[in-house]
Amino acid sequence: MSFTAAEIEEIRVQFDQFDADRNGHITASEIKDVLKALGEETPGYKIRDMIREVDIDENGTVEFDEFVKMYEKVKGQKKGFKLADTAEKAKSIITVGGMSAASAEGTAHSFSEEENLAFVDWINFQLAEDVDLKKDLPIPEDADGLFRAVHDGIVLCKLINSSIPNTVDERAINKGKLNIYTIHENQTLALNSASSIGCNIVNIGPEDLVEGKPHLVLGLLWQVIRIGLFAKISLQNNPNLAVLLEEGETLQDLLALSPEQILLRWFNYQLGKAGHPRRVSNFTSDIKDSECYTVVIDQIAPADAGTDRSPLQIQDPEKRAEAMLKQADKIGCRKFVRPKNVVKGHQRLNLAFVANMFNTHPALDPPEDGLPDFDLGDFGETREEKTFRNWMNSLGVNPFVSNLYQDLKDGLVLLQLFDKIQPGIVDWKRVNDKESFKKLGGAMKKLENCNYCVDLAQKLRFSVVGIGGEDIHQGNKTLTLAVVWQLMRAYTLSVLQKLAGSSKPIEDKEIVEWTNKTLEVGKKDSRITSFKDSSIQTSIPVIDIVDCIKPGSIKYELVIIAPSTDEDLMSNAKYAISMCRKVGARVYALPDDLKEGNHKMVMTVFACLMARSVGKK
């Protein structure tokens, strides 16, 4: 039983209705949220039963291919599924015409109108002063406005830079009079740049953004916005977060919390400071009455803001929410939610609303006896750690990795990565899931997973001498990084091997040989002897390879041919990395890696370029 492209797209829409964080997996909690929105309170065991019905690989979540197979059986009238029944109930259709191929075919698209309006408002706010976007902003709030605005890729590139500054080199963006080819280049640059900051772009192509497919555009925008909002929620950016430590906790305990958990703790801390008796455990049902919002806004507001708690005198929920948002406006925080989003408890938009409040007015003063004695350098994320974490998240691992060491301690993310390198290598029946961690002996179950990771590493001939599952489980930084680097290297080379149609793994010397041969054929003067070649620090060999892959793509007038300062080297490196992404190479390395000659990450750059070249053929 097969589906047309339009039918697959509609199944993706239904999948995305459940997949709230767009990480490619439907979890029990996400199904529970949908059921709650439908007014159905369903016990956890019944939700787990719904998953088991369709969970082919038995990993405890539902992936898109499993979702499609479920619908194949439904279509063939072979079987009914409770999850499919829920998906049908959850349909909330708004029709968008004229932008996508499916719309042209008369197919209705399902997406959140609330998210559409919220993202339009945020983009208009964040990019209001950008001179390149005068013709695009403000984006109108009509149904197609957002999808028209992202059509040429410029808005998306700018939004990525707004979330994580300097991700996209502006010199690489096609501006001015554009055609279908230059627009496609912009969207390719945007997608690969989004991937480099940790967005999952699996099953999204440049043409989807050009055509303005609503669910894909909104899903990507949410990831970019979420990453930007969460980037500031760290000890490095706000050392006073240490005041959120509870009795008996250390800073390591705080680092183990996800951004969502930190926001909950911060929100409750502000309620406590305000002398309010209530606490919240979520930003959905617990905030629907606007009471806690009103109290927190008044608590964090600057003394001269003129806020008050008058909304609490209003009985009608939606009118109270509007009054509360007027108070938020006084402190510059009326973003993401509208009254009905508060009353309905829209999970994403309320989370974004709170994150923006934290980023704008954290209102965290150090305790009277001072902050704990610690060196911020010990708790900040290194460039290498960030690169690895973003790479994992871009592949759609579940859960989203916020802290490289804490989030790998149960082995589940690493096992997913092994399975992506060599599909089928993981025996999921042998893997302990999150439910087992909650029971007696849960720590041992996590350790068993980590031991299994080391077994698989040995099977793939990784160098793991002196590394045990306990090292991963305990978060040993050096040894965990050793495993993660080898995973990233193996994944990059496995993609290259498939595209090259090789029966054996690609070796470093083959990549170097390909590089030099390509440079020679392209009549470039640069050459490399290895990934440690000092000339790579100028970025010229990378820039030349890009121009060989896509002749004429490099504007050599923007390149400093003989860089002599750190500024010159960084300028070339930024341009080189963005141009790699623009021609279709999914590069995770950062400009600093080229500038400093980090041979490990340099290898991945050339491997990704080789994969792009052989894949093109």
C-alpha cells in the first residue's frame, strides 16, 4: 500500500500535530498533551498501549515511518489504531492556498494559526531595524503573509542570526533581484545553517520553504526561535541563576536541568519572592487563569514600570488574560501569546512567553551571603561540546540534548546515534527505556545502556581502550567526548560512503586525494597535504573547493587572498563555512575550527564537501 506525495504530506501534518518539539519522535507526553487539548484525560498506561501498537522498533516512541505504516494498515482496512483515531479527532484545519504544490492540488493544510500569528509578531519585532528587510517587514497577519515572507530565504537567514549571532555570513546571502536559482541557494544556506545550530531538518528541503508548506515552515521557525530563546538561559549568561539552587543541591544539579525546568524553577522562585502561595508545575493548565502570570509580571517589573495586579479583579478568563498582557506590555514582554492562547494553555507559545520574560527581566539578585564560589569557565559550554550537541539535535535525537554530559548518561541518545550510523545495529529489545529508569534499580538500567554503547563502539572498531559504560554514566567529560567525536566522524564518513557507493569505509587519505584532484581539475592553485596543513587556516583551500563544486559561486573580491591578521583569517573562515552550507554541504564545524586548524573538524568539512560533490553526480 503506497501513498501519493500529497497524502504523505498530509500524514506529516498529522504527525506534526503530536510532535510538539519537532524532533521526529512522538512521545507519551506529547500524545497526552493532544488528548488534553481535546478534553480527554487518559491514563498513562493507555497512552503507552497506543504507542506499543505502532512502535515497530520498540524504542518507546513513534517515528514518522512507523506513523506512515500505521496509516498503510488503516488504509488497507487491515487494522484500527487508537493513535490513528486520536489523530483524526485532532485535526484542526485552516486552508492555505496558492503557496504550496499540495495547496494547488486542492489539498488543505493543517497548522496552528496561533503559532503563525505569534511568529509573525516575533519576526517583525526582532528584525524591525534590518535594512535588507524593508520591503518584507512588517509581515502582514493574513493567512499567507508569513509564508510569502520566508519565500526567498533572506528572512530565515536573518532570524537564524538573531537567535544565534554570526551563524550566517551575510556576504553569502543572495540579495537584490533574485531568481528561482538564487532563492534556492538562500534556502539551502538557511537550512544547513539551521541544522548547524541544532535544528532537526530531516524531511525538509529548500523547495518546501520556497513553496511555503505551512507545517514545515512553522516547525522550522519554532525550532530557530526556541533555540534563540533558550540560548541565554545558562549560568554563563546569568550567574545569578545560582540562587535557584535548592537545599542540598550543587551547581552540577542546576546544570542537569533542561531550560524548561530552569524556567519553571525561576517562575516559582518569583512567585515565592512575591509572597504568593501558588506554584506551577507546567506552562499549560497551571497558567490558564492568568493569576500566576499577573503576580510574576508585577514581581519582575522595574520599579517605574507602573505594573499592578488589577487583572486579578476580573472574573472572565479571556478578559483577565488580556488585562494581564497589558501589564506584560508595560515591561516590553507582550510577545507570543494572545488571550486565547493563555486560556487554552498553548504549550509552545506560553513557554516562549515565559522564556522571553526571563531573558528581558530575569530579576535575579545574588543572595545576601553571596554566590557560591565557582569559576564560570568550569560551567560554560566549550565550542567542541556545542558543535557535538548541535549535531546530535539536528539528527532528531530524543530527548533534545541541552547538556552534553547530563543528557547522555542514560545511553539512549548515544544508542540512537549508533543506529543512525549503521541502521539495525542496535537491538532495541535489549535497551532499557525511560519507564524502567523510574523503577527500583533505575540507575543500573542506565548503566546497562551505557555498557551496551561501549559494546557497539567496539563493534564499529572505535578506539575505546580504557573507556567503560560507567564513564559515560558518570559524565566523564574527556572519555564521553572521545566516544562522541568518533560517533560524529563515523556518521560523516558513513554518509560519504553511501553517496560514493563504496563497499568499504572512506579513509582520510582518500578525502585528501579527492580534494587535491578537484582543485587541480578546477584549475586552482591551492593544495593540502593533510588535514593539519597550515594553509587550511587561511580557508583558501575550502573556498576554492566550493568554487570547484559550483563554479562561479565564490565572489573572490570578498576573499582575502593573503590573510595576515586574525581578523583576516576569521573573515575568510566565516565566508568559507557559510559558502559550504550554501552549496549544499551540511557542515557543523565553526569558522574558529578553520582559523585555528582544528584537524578533527577540518576533516568533517572536507568530507561534507566531498559528500556534496559525489552526491551531486
